[in-house]
Amino acid sequence: MCGIVGYIGGQNAAPILIEGLTRLEYRGYDSAGISVLGGKGAQVHRIVGRVRNLTAALPKRLAGKVGIGHTRWATHGPATEANAHPHVSEDGRISVVHNGIIDNADALREQLTQAGVTLSSETDTEVLAHLIARSGAKTLEDAVVEAVSRVTGTYAIAVTDTEHPDRVVVARNGSPLIIGVGDREMFVASDLSALVRHTSQVVHLDDGEFASVSATGYRTFTVDESDTGKAATAIDIQADDLDLGGHQHYMYKEIQEQPECLERMIRGRLDDRFGVSRLDGLNLTPRDLRGFARVKILGCGSAYYAGQIGATMIEDLARVPADAEAASEFRYRNPIIEADTLYIAVSQSGETADTAFAVEEVKRKGGRVVGLVNVVGSTIARACDGGLYLHAGPEIAVASTKALTNMAVGFAMIALALGRVRDLSNADGQRIVAALRALPKQVAAIVEAEDRIAEHAKICADARSLFFIGRVRGFPVAREGAQKFKEISYRHAEAYQTSELKHGPLALIDEELPTVAIVPSDDLADRNLAAMQQIKARKGQVLAITHEDVDFGDLDVPRFVVPRSEPELDPILLTIPLQLLAYHAALILGHDIDKPRNLAKSVTVE
């Protein structure tokens, strides 16, 4: 959450900062601001609202070749101009932008107040500007080190100083920060998307690492001033990947891209002859895979629901006990870490703070953890013992679609690898491989039929509350469907196991509460149909996401038919219509689909 961008070089900084903030706005869009060092010192401009508001408010001539910028997702204090970043010291010398949360901010604010400092915001970040300005250190680098040594919490910061206009000093602890290497110019950002138009080489800072960045280079170091010699690496995305490509919304574009993303995900990873997946990036031998007695999947939000889909796949195909748990709760219950358990951390960004902390907990206690992430070089990817990249390409919309689908396919391939070293036969392995290869065309068929799902979106959009229901393999699909719907339509949506309706929730059913039912063609189809009859008997409206061969008999409900895969993989296809349903409902309601209120794409704070 929140976006940082910085520039130092031979160009005018303001346009580069604004462009970077525009690309980072999906990380936070409550307020925005920049600080540019020029002949008049630090010129700071902040505003509530979107980056476009900031752009409109800037003076036409804003000269300066060094600057930092920020787009905010509010934590300490509401979205006001006073709380917007950059924050500036009383003398106007130090400007700071910050992602993360300073846990001891209240104590530091009290100390600063007692020392005579007048605080102008409600934020935790402001204390950093004053601490740095009041340091007795001779260099900006030493002042930043001294200031953050008094801080507990998470941070990615970028600092400028009017007395040292030849550098930007940055630091990281628990929140992502990267340096972009250019030709006699350098960049700083919290996300690759801000840099792709300017550089193809980046430096990923590690926790506890600092950097002093000038126009001609950078130096990375630790709190004791030891050089870390961090080298730059190539990035794997192109600027065109971040464009809308003629679509109205990124979410719609990303739904449309799913067939292509699936092709990339499975390319080179499936062996038709032996019915197995080749996942060298996991760094696990067949002996290692066979040695695991259980699997624990850790993720947050949609990644957690993808993990639930994955856990069922692993139990079905490998016959290994598996479950998914919300990473946000995992480390707080003092989990028992077992040597014979494979832990899988799943995150689109690879920067999800709760999931990263869960990985740290597993590793601290000697567990084996692999990652399922979308961003090369991300925190979780580097922290894990091995991993599987999703190859979904940049995902800009806050509501995850293509990355979620590739997560589910990733779990299917992990389940296949685990199963084939156990009791899954070659024939069954080949069956799953063939089904995985068929997914891209099947997803394309669903997306091409979006008009049919759009027809039902108005009923759902008009409702104040909805149920999403499913059983066994269908329940995680229902949970993800409810998540997607509430994220962007702002309608209350709740997921239940279909079998649990009569144990309480059925009391809420009436003509004003629609139900979206996940009804695959499996041995529970009759039970699902019986539950839908109970809903209809109470005047409830039902939309079924189902397969062609499910016999609804005299049950007259609207249906959206999904192509059949193998039963273990059906949840992947059943999820796609729910993405389209949520999108079209939000479109009808006129919401900002890519940037839903109160949310941000990358959750880098607890």
C-alpha cells in the first residue's frame, strides 16, 4: 500500500515523478504529493485525491532535477492535505516519503513535542522528517541511519535534503523498495511499474539495507556502514504490458488476457508422456516431494481462496492432507512447524506483508517453504527456498483475476508433481496434463460468452446483499466469487457451504436476496439442486454457474454454463464467470472498478 517514486539526474524531475505516481496509483489513491529540489529549495506540493488532481494543481514551471513523490493509502490520520506525503521538517530542509507503519510513532511524537517541535499532521511518517533534521550527523546518510534506529515497525523511505541536493537516501525494512539504474540518472520506486519506461536494470533492497543514490550511481550499505555491494538485475516486464490496450478498465483487460496467461503458465512445465509436471524452480527432488506428509498453504484474500482450491486439488491428486490458512493470522497463533510439512506461500505481488511475515515464521522455525508469486525478485520470492512464478504479467486492477487463475493452475501442477511420486497413475497424470493444456481455450470460450453473464449482473447489482454457495470443490469458488463481488460492487456478499444453508442462513432468504450457486456436474449435483429448490420455495432468486449435463428437471432458474474440465480442475473454470459477474455489476453501478474505495493492490502493511 502507498507508492513511492524518486528521481535524480539531468531531466526535470516533476514530470517523471508524476508519471511514476500515475503508474503507482493502484497502490494507494487517497492523496498524493511531490517534493522537488531546485534553486528555491524544496518545493512541496500535496493534494487530497488522485494524482490527476495533483497534476492539475502543479505550477506550470516546476524546475528541479531531484525529487521524491508519494501516493497514499491512509493509515495514521484521514486523507487530508496535512497528512499527505512528502512530510517536511520544520526548517523545510528534509523531505520524506514513507510506506509502512511506525509502531512507536506515538512515543516519538510525544518526545518531539516535548523537545519543542510543532507537529503539523496526524501521521506516523512526520516524525522521521523531524528526527532526521534534528540529527547531529554530518551526512544525510548518517542522519537517516540514526533516525531509523529509533524507529520500530515497517518502512520504505526516500529522503532528500536541501543541504545535500546531490543525493536521495533510501532505506527499507519490511516494505518493498527498488532502485532503477539509468544513464547518468537514477530512479527510486516501490514497484517496478514506475520504472519500466526509464530503465531495464533494478536493484532490490533487502530489509535493513540503505542506499545513497546519486545521478551517477548508488551505494548500498547496512546500519553499521558496511557496503553490501548490491548488484543490479534485469527486469522482465515491458512498458506496453502496463497500458490499457484500448480497454475501459484494467480489470476487464486482465480478464481478457487469461487464455494467454495460462499458456505462459503451463509452457514447458508439462510432460505428456509421463503425465507429470516439471517444476524445477521448487528446488525439490522426487525424494523431497515424497517425504512430505502434509501441505500447508498461506495466503491472504483471493490468494487464500486460491489456496483453498489448491488444497483440495492436492488432497484429490496426491492424497496428502492439505489445508489453506489466512497468512494474516498464522504467525500470531504460535504455529507448530513440522519438518515433514511443505509450506506454500502464495501472493500476486510477492510483497504481501502478512504473507511475508508468515514465511519468516516458517523459516525461523526450520520449515521448508516455497512461493507461488507473480513478481520476479519480490520479497517473498527471494525469501522462499524455491518457487513457481505465475507468469501472469503485470496485474494493475486491485481485484485479482488473471493472477488468481494462474495461482490455481500452479497448485494443480504442484498437486500433480506430488501425486506422481505417490499413487497417482501415469494414466491419471496424463488425464490431468491434457486437461491443463485444454484450459486456455476453455477460458477463452467463457470470456467470449460474457454477454450471457452480463445479463444477470443487473439483478445482482440491484440487490443490497447476496449469497454465494457451493459444496466441497465449489465452496472456495463461492468464497472467491463473494470476495470479488463485494470488492468492486460494494454490495454485501457472503459465501456459505450449500449444506450449511439450513443451519441458519436460510432465515435471510427472500425475494430481495439473490443467490449465486456453484453447481458442477459431480456426485453432489442432486444435493445442490435440492438446496436451490429450498431457496426457490422461499421466493429467493437463484443464478446457477453450472455444467451442460446437470439435469435441473423442473427447477426453473437462470444458468450460465461452463465447459467441463476434469473434476479436480473444474473450480478453475467455474471461477471465471464470477469475475465477469462482479465486473458487470460494478460497471452498472458506475464504480471505479480498478481502484475500489478503501482498498489498494499491494497490502504491504498489517
